[in-house]
Amino acid sequence: MLATNLKIAKVHLTSKIKQSIVAVLGVTFGISMYVFMNSFMTGVNDIQTELAFTSISHIHIYNDGPPDNTNLVKKVYKGNVAINIRNARVIQYTEGIKNTGEILALVRKQPEVIGITPQVNINVFFRNGSNKINGTLSGVDVDNENRIFNIASYMTSGSWNGLQYRHDGVILGLDLAHQLSLNINDNLNLLTPDGVSKNYKIIGIFQTNVKNVDKSKAYINISSARQLMDKNQDYVTDLQVNVRDFEITEPVVARIAPVIPYKVESWQTSNQQLEAGSKLRNIIAQAVSLTILLVAGFGIYNIMNMTINEKIREIAILKAMGFSGRDVTQIFLAQAIVIGVIGGLIGMVLGFVIADVVNHIPFKLGGLNYLPMAYRVKDYLLAFIFGLITTLVAGYLPARKASKIDPVDIIRG
Amino acid sequence: MNNDIALKADHIVKYFYEPQQFQVLKEVSIEVKKGEFVSLTGKSGSGKSTLLYILSTMDTSYEGSLSINGGILTGKSQNELAAFRNEHIGFVFQFHYLLTDFSVIDNVMLPALKLNKKSKAEIEEKAYQNLKMLGLEDQALKLASKLSGGQQQRVAIARALINDPSVIMGDEPTGNLDSKNTDIVFDIFRELTLTRHQTIITVTHDDDFAGKSDRIIQMSDGLII
């Protein structure tokens, strides 16, 4: 029986080929738009995430400094005692992170961790002649720093790996270099808060396109930084940790924070505005793709409905000859499947083509050259499955209605 | 139940609700014997077509009861009725009502393919026989839409006969045919009743056609007179 129904479905599809093509196009359009919009949204999101994580890591371990001691007197002398203390000073007993080796080993053991890098961060004045600019000097572990922040890909001149061997070398942000009127191979003078002044040679310039970073940051080798600060070879001020999925930092933080005597902070807590941005973009992406689903689904439904309404008289004739409601449903579902599959396949191809074309539109801002685009198999599969389901539902609803009416109701008109 | 009765309708009442409530059939009862050739006549609006559609099981919203070949059909589900029509009732409409995108032979074969009791080869053979009987064997592979009105009507008859139904019903089956074709159709119907004991009920406006049949049931204002 199925063979006969399939034959009828085939004749329906091929006899009015124009109409079948319109139906297929309806599905194609919906699915390609879904694919394209999702690829675009994902591409934009990925770029945003990438930009955000050029300057911050997923988890940050650092010495939070001494507790708030502004009301120290009240802690010691309770009650009505007249005390006069002038110029109260905070004595910091520990600076930076101690036992770095142990902490590094502990963090590396966590299965989610994909990278960790120690830093010695110092606030310094960058000087060239009478130009003085306040900024951050990062003493870094060259390889590991690059693994986490991918800084080598932002180099505009010089090479990142040079820091490895040049203990007198410094790598500057592009805007900082411009403000100091310095170029590669020029000399730069650094002045630390402790009053130490030292000359370095500029061996590279980077541009992350995050302005705050580009105009106030410089890198030197971590050993040189320790030397500059007059510290031992274990001295570290910050540990930057990256995990496999940047969204999921909490389990790692919860596990290591109790055993590490320093502040362990995920990017979500330290940069809530970034997290809010990321969440909002996700919500927008979902809202947009849901809207496309609805609009495309409604279009597909309309076209299927129209196709079936045109065949309503034939349905009546078939039923008069003894075809059951199930046969009628089968005939139209078969057509819906064919339309859905063909439309879906073409839609995926068209979606890819549109995405690829848009991906070549120039967009020169924030380090981008072209509009961003993501090509994820998941988007394509979801679009196809959605298209097929919508087409099936859109074919099934009117078919079921048609399968239930008395044939004479249609024939009599 | 009398074995000679092919079809029995009891106190059939039918209303139309559009545009306003109107009683089309007022407790109509008829009995048709096996092998009988019955003509339903009457003015338009007398309810004869409505009655025929109820007898054919294609209209299920009525009061009263209907049985064909001793089995009660009133109250059965649409799908059961469809299966019953497929096997036991052949219907010829006033207009041909062929599937115009299919070839003539496919149109004739469809009800038998649905019944699925014979092989495809046997069905095809039988379809060719029916077409030959109606003088259409050389049109078999044409699209149904390419035939003339008279030819289409005869294809519809060939289709109605494909499953050897016990009852054949026609809603003015010769309404669009010239006198020569009308005679051919009448002769075929007559022969079916005589040789195969198939029962025939047709609505007709053609007094000649009706006059030659076994029995004329005349209707007026929803009643049999």
C-alpha cells in the first residue's frame, strides 16, 4: 500500500513542478537564514570572547594585600580610652606569592586546567627623555604567557620569543610606544616605585586592540623583573590560569581556593560587566534564532498548507475510491519529507554560501579585517532537523484535517 | 436477513444546515435486491443525489440506518467505511473526477492497488480488460486530462468496476455523454446486472435511460413517491 501512496505523492510533486519548487524554496529560505544568522551571531560572540581574553585569564591568583585596617584602634582598645595615633601606616608582611612551585604543581593537577603562567607585575614609569608615562610592567614566563594570552599573534614588529633570550629586552604596547616616541631597537628607561631606574632595549611592539592594554603595558622576562625588584627566583605577584571551558570556572575555583592561601578569583567575579555582556549576547543570539525559527516555520507551514488545499479535491476522490485517512496522511507526509529534505539540503548549502560571502565583507575595526563568522556543524544539523520537523508538522496538520472530513463535503463544494 | 437484499436503507433523515436548516430527506426507506438495476429520478433539489451519497457511505451525517450486503454500516468509522467502499462499492460521479495528473491506466488501477488483493500484473490485466470493454484500450497510457469528456466518463466507469464491487452507484453517470455513449454505458450496466449479479443504483435525468432500467424510484421534496 505504501508503494501506491508513494507513487501518488511522487505524481503530486512532479505534476505541478513549479509549485513544488516554491515549497522547496520556502524551506530553503528559512533554513539558510537560520544557518546564516546563527553562524554570524556565533562568529561575533567568539570574537568578543577572544578580544576579552587577550588581557584577562579565566582564573587569577594573587596576594590580596592586608585586610582593611582603617579602624585598627577600636580592635585593640575597646571602651572609653582616649588614644591619639598620628600617621598610622600599614606594614605589609608578605608581598606577592610564596611557594609558587607548590601552587603551580597543585593547579596543574586540576583536570580542567589547560595552562598557567606566573607573572611579576610592577607599576612603573616608562621614560624617554622628559616623557614619563605611568603603566604596568609584566615580567612573564615567555612560553606560558603566550599559551594563555596568545600574545605572539598580536606582535606588529619584533618577535615575542626574543624575550626568552634578551634579558635586557622589553616589548611595548603600540600606543605606549607612540606616546613615548619610541620605535623598535630604541632604548627605554624604567623607574620602579622603589626608585630603581634601568634601561631596556625595545625588541618588539604589540597591538591587542584593547586600548587600555596597548597604551600602558610592557613585557620583560620574569627573571629580569625579579632582578629589577630585587627579589628571589621564586617571587611571583600573579598567577594566571586558563581552563578548558571559560564558562565553567567555578568548580576549579571551589576546589583550589580553600588550599591556596591567596585570593583565587574567576573572571566572572572580577569582570562582572564582561560576564553580563557575554550572557546578554547569548540571550540575544537565542532570541534571534528563535524568531527566525518561528518566521521560517510559519512560512513553511503556509506553503505546505496551500499545497494541500489545492489537492483537497483529489483527496476527496481518493477517499471516495476507498483510500483511508491514514493513506491521505501518508501521501502528504511523504511529500512533506521530500520537500523538507531537498529544501533542507539546498538551505544548508545556501546558508553556507551567504555566510561565506558576508565573511568576506571588509570590517576594519578593533583588529578585525572582515565581518566575523563561525562555521559550526551543529548549526547546520540543527537547521536541517528543525526544517524537517517544521515541514512534517506543517504537512501533517492540514493532512490530518483533510483525512477526517467526509469526501462528499468536498465534492459537493 | 434476506440474502437477496443488496442494500437496505431505513428511515433516512438528513438536514442541511447552510444557509439555513432544511430537511432534505424525510424518513426515506428503500430496499434494493441483488442484481437489480434501479434508477433514482426526480427534479433537482428533490434529494436524490443526497440520498445516493448517503447510500454510498460517503456522507455520514444522517439519521436512520443503512446496511449493504447484510452488514450495518451506520456508525462505522471513516476508515472502516473507506475500506468497505474500496471493496464493495463502485461510484461514478456526475463529472468524471479522475486524477488528471495520472495516466488512464493508473486511474483505473488505483482502487485495486489500494485493495491490494491481487498482484500488480493481474490488476493491470484487469484494468486493460475494463478499458477494452469501454472501447478505451488505446488511450490507456495517455494522461487522464488529455481525454475528451465522454472518454473521461467511461474511464471513471472502468475505475468503478475494477474491484468487481457488489454495488455500483452513479450520480448521473451519463449526464455528460451523447446518446451513443449513453447507450454503451447502459448496455454495460445491464450486462453487469445480468451476468455478474452486480447491483446498480443511478441518479439520472434521462427518462429513456431510466425507462429501460428494472425499477424507477421517483423522489420529490425528500420523499419517495
